[in-house]
Amino acid sequence: MYKIKLISCAILGITFPSSQSYAFNFGFVRVPDWMDSYMVTFVAITLICYLGLMATKPKGVPTNQLSRVKVSPLANFFRIMMLAAWLLFVSMLLIGMGLRRYAEA
């Protein structure tokens, strides 16, 4: 069962960026089709960095207080990379929405 899940996720990961049918269209949130692969990449980087941060952060410290506590350089790297990837994702989402509205007008 584990191998079937792994193979299906690998196939989805390979075919997702090249498919145009997975365009983000959630009502008012629409981005151009060519931005899909970039959006998926930034979400994947954010998820990987989040999991790495959860694995390397000190026990007993909430995630929202990591900036106030001295953490290891690896945990700090994961935190900064996660925030950067998330900010890039959100900025591309907002820019993509603007481009889509401009193209429709």
C-alpha cells in the first residue's frame, strides 16, 4: 500500500506542472495558467521547510515564538526559508490575480 501511494504521488508530481487543466480557479482567486508550476513549487518548498522546522525546533516552544528564542542554525534556516517561500507564493498569487483581471478587462 505504501509503494502504491508513493508511485501515485510521484506520477502526480511529474505530470502536475505540465498539465493545463489544474489552473487555480477558486471563484475570485484566478491566476494565469503559466503560473501554476511556480505556485505549486512555492507551496511545496513551504511545506518541506515547515516539516523541517517542526523536526528541528526546541520542544515546548510554540511556533509563533520561535523568533524570540535562540534556536539552532538549521531551525533558523528552515524558518527563514519557509517565510520567504510563503511570501513569494502570496505575492505571486496577488500579482497573478491582477494579471488575470487585467487580461479579462
